[in-house]
Amino acid sequence: SALIDPVFSDRLALLPRSAPPGVARADLPKIDLVLITHNHRDHMDAPSLRLIGDAPLYVVPEGLGSWFRRAGFSRVVELAWWEQRELEGLAVTFVPAQHWSRRGLFDDHTSAWGGYVLEAEGLRVYHSGDTAYFEGFAEIGRRCGPIDAAMLPIGAYEPRWFMRTQHMNPADAVQAFEDLGARRFVAMHWGTFKLTDEPLDLPPQALCEAWAERGLADARREIPAIGQTLRLDR
């Protein structure tokens, strides 16, 4: 089993959580891998990582390994963009995103950020991490495809003048999906923390509208409720 950017905390600084974790920490199965997309606190939550503990293998962007080792995690693998490793039965490729990294006041861009393409038993799944829309989606599709399912963010996008260079809106996410050439869209990154100006429940509605405008089949789009189990197959 694997986790990506696990956050179990009830608050992030002054921000309260608006929905409980999809799976309570006590109900998790044995975790073999924890993948981190970047070092922002809503994706790399130190209290949650301490709860998970040192047993899993932690896969982190280039430049973040030292933070994990200082925090007491002994099994850490750093990946650069486009680097692939076979880890715990998964082929893991770290791919670019249009975002940024910073943990403190003076450490801008000292570690990488990105997404992951995961492959096992012929199934290939892409998790973008935080990202704005960028031309790199087409390259990810070319280099890592065919992608069976693309997990793409649809929330935290208003106001656009500020967020457009770091987070996609739902229409951007639909364009990214088409650029990737993926078979199925899985919506993520919405409804948990009120990070930006749009209502928490707006992104799914906006995604459905953008989807319909493109004339895409509803069967190719998934908007899982928080805590819902989704079975992915080829």
C-alpha cells in the first residue's frame, strides 16, 4: 500500500480541516511507500509523517532527503525529474509540475516539486501533485503513457490573477487531461482546507461544466467523495 502527501492533522496553522481524512490513521493497512510531491505544509505535514513512522520507504523530490533524515526517517529515496526507480513492487517515475517549493522563510526552490507516474501489473496511474497548467502535460503523456488514470487537482484556484501560475482551475485540469491522453480523469485536491477564495464545494460543479463543454464522456470522469474507494483498472 502507498500514501501520497498524507495529511491527518485537524488544522494547518490557522486553517481548520473541513472534512475528515478519507481513512483514519488507525484504520490504515500496512503502508509500504509514502510519496511526497513537494514540501508545502498542506502536502508534507510533519505531525502526520511522525504518526506514520519510520517503517515505510519515503520517496521524496530531489533536495528533500536531508529534511527527512534529520527528522529521523531512515528509509528515504530522492528522485529528480524523469528519474524512475523500482520500489516496493511499483515502477515510480517522478515528473515535472508547474509549481514551487518553500518550507521556511529563506529556502525557496531548494528542493524539487512534481508528480508521480506509478505502474504495476500493467496499470499506469499519474498523480500530478500541485500544479498550474503547463505544456509539460503533453510531454508526460508522450514519455510515460499510455496513462490509464490521471489524478488531477481541481481546487484552490481563485483569484486567478494570483493562483494561475501555481494551481489549475477545473477547465485547466480538463485541458491537462486531454494533453496527457489519459483514459480516465480522477479529481482530487478540493474540499478539505479552505486555502483560496472559491467555495469549497464549487470545483466539482465547475469540472462537470468544463467537461460538458469539451463533449467528453461522463464515464471517463470520476469525482470521488472523500473516503470513497475507487477501483482503477485498464
